[in-house]
Amino acid sequence: MIFAREPPYWAVIFTSERTSEDPVGYAQTADEMVLLASTQPGFLGVETARGTDSIGITVSYWESLESIREWRRHADHQAAQKLGRERWYRAYTLRVAHVERAYTFER
């Protein structure tokens, strides 16, 4: 399902390139982080996609910058970030954007 909500809101855009190593624990940890994020104050939703070229994009949506800061500081999220840097990601970029307009189409 595509995230749809009237702006304004904030988006955290996480673009990553995975290592070529076997990602033991990656999918489970990713699922746990989405579940945990969904319980955090200010969380609005998430969209994610990964190509066959190891490039992935996950966009999480938040009500405020403070909500994003609190999620970044969450102990379990920090532990997952550490594992990502040590095991699963060759590189990543994180962007925070304020969404002022959004347009949708649905058939």
C-alpha cells in the first residue's frame, strides 16, 4: 500500500547499498524496526523497495522533527544501525525532508 496523507509532514529517506555478504538477520531486524517504529509517537507510515542491484530505498513518514530525533535515539534502533554499518551496508545516505505537497493517483 502506498502511503497517503495530507501534508505537511516529514519524510526520512534512507537509500542504502547492501554488502555482498549473506544478510543473516537482516530481514528479521528490518521487520522488527518497522514494527517498533510504528509504535513511536509521531510515526505516520513507511514505504520500502529494493532492487536486484542491492540498492534499497526506505521512506518513513513522521509528524515532526522531534519525532524523528526520538526515533533516531531509540536504543533498539541504534543497535540495528550499528549492525547495519558493521554487517549489511556497503554505503547509505539518509535525508530528512519536509513534505509540503503530495499528489496521488489510484485506479
